[in-house]
Amino acid sequence: MAMTLSFDSLLAAAEGVGLTPRAALTTLLTTESLIFAAFAITVSLALPSDRGRSSFFTRGLFGWIVVAILAVIATAALHALYATLQPAPPHGWNAWVRAGGVALGITSQPLLAIPITLAAIKTRPAAIKTDGDADV
């Protein structure tokens, strides 16, 4: 017998281990925020320095790995948000604004990580200038 994998079966499995949609949403938002904060800090590792840069950061490998991780977490968070709103969809303008704000917050981090990664890749070591360098 073939096993089918659906959103409802994943939701049931998550609830079976004590992770309700609301708890999953909170956990995923926290995780996404912490990963994005770590990403923002480590972008400085891709910036030029007088010692050079690691090719892992220069080629953007680290950035693209983080973008992929953020995208997976954001997708899971959007599913958790959907499951949270499913029993009783938002009623009224205020409820829709709050739900839209959460959805925007979820999707903005992976989307912002893309241009940050591209900018880190394009930053060239030739841009390094010390105080003793003459302007050319």
C-alpha cells in the first residue's frame, strides 16, 4: 500500500508529538529570526579585510546555504500560520492586517537574504583602503 504525504498528515504528526500549529508557528518564527540574525552578523565575514577572505564566503556558498535554510523554515512557518488560521479565519480588517503582517514577516527574511548574499559576493577586496593610502 502506497503512503501519501499531505499537509494534513504532517499536521497530524506534529500534533502527535505535542506541537500544535500555534506552538509550531512561534517556534519557527523564533528559529527564522535567530538564523537571520546570525546570517547578518556573518555577512561581515564576506567583507574585504586586510587579511583576505575565505572562498567559502567570497563565492557566496554560506549565503546561499542560509537562504535555502531560511526558505525552508519560512515555508514551514507559512504552513503553521495557515493551520493556525484554518479553524477560524480572520474576521475584520484588524485580524487580516495582523495575519498579513505575520505572513510578511515570515517571507521577508529569506527574500532579504538574497540581495545581502549577492552584495557580499560582489564586494571586492580591492575596495580595502587603509588610512595611509592615497586617494587615486
